[in-house]
Amino acid sequence: MSTDTTSQLDAAPPTGSQGNAKGRPRHHRSGISPRLLGALLTLLLTLPALAPLLRPGFFVSDDGRFHVYRIAALANAWRQGVLYPRLFPEFGFDYGQAVLNFYAPLSYFPGGLAAGVIGPVAAGKLLIALGFALAALAAYGYGWYLAVGSDGNPENLGEPRGYRWRPIAAGLLAAVVYTYTPYHLADAYLRLTGLA
């Protein structure tokens, strides 16, 4: 065999069950990648955890209303042209409080943007829902990574039929366990640590 033939065989793209020419796993018959399908299932399984947010008004929590007040104060400061308010003048019996000097302001910024459109209560609920969704997706990604390994390609698992779905099952299990852990639910709905 000549060296030209050997180099041509080495450069041939993988075919069949090994993946496409770029080494990525093939998509499922529906055209959706298994990883995207798992992420969509993760978001679907997270929806029951968001049921308390569907009630009218804001729910009773340890300091949840303070976060709603902070979102409203931030939106009010932005309406007045102050992009990074160091002091919320409405707080502290109108003496003002330097809330954003002591609390992380990044978690309030999306709520402040949304409060101008949907109101501060709905913006607070939206931030809680967004926190749940992002946490579930992160847990799904971590479960996927643990099941696949460091190369990130489920085609390299070397197992018989069904091996492509093992990372999805691991990711879904991680997402569901993390989302519905009682401590995580209490943190989200009693302490609102996603906003703090």
C-alpha cells in the first residue's frame, strides 16, 4: 500500500454510526439533536416547580417583598436617568438606603428592565422562573458531562444500542433531582436567594 492511499484513508471522514464529517454525533430522526431534546425535556420537567408563581399577587416569603421593592426602586431610578443608583431614596423612611453597595446588583438588573414593561411583582416572578430554568439547565449539562466524559461526544461511549440516550437520562436525572430538592425549593420560595 502506498503512502498516498494511506493518507487518503486516514483523512476520510467518519461515516455510519460514528457521526458526521466534523466528528459530531448525528441527529435523531426528527432532526433535533439529542442534547437539545434533553434540554427541552428539562425545561418541561421544571414547569411544575413554577406553579406557585401562577397565583395572583406575590407569595408570602421571608424577604421576597424586599426584593420586589428593590426591583421597583431600580426601575424608578432608571426612569429618572440614574443608571447605577448607589442610594434608593424611597427606602429607610425616605432617608435612603445604599442597597446596591451591599447587595449584588446584577441579579436585579433583568428585573429592573422587565419591571418597566410588566411591573415589579411580575418581574420578580420572572426572575425566579428564570433562575429555576437556568439552574435546571446547568444541572442537566453537568449530568450530561458526567455521563459522556471529557470529550463530549456520546458516539465514543462504545456501548451497544441505547448508548446515545444515556447522557440525556443522566442529565434529566440531575436536573430533576436538583430542581425538586426540598432545600432548593425552600431557598427559591422562602428566602428568594436567586434574587439576592
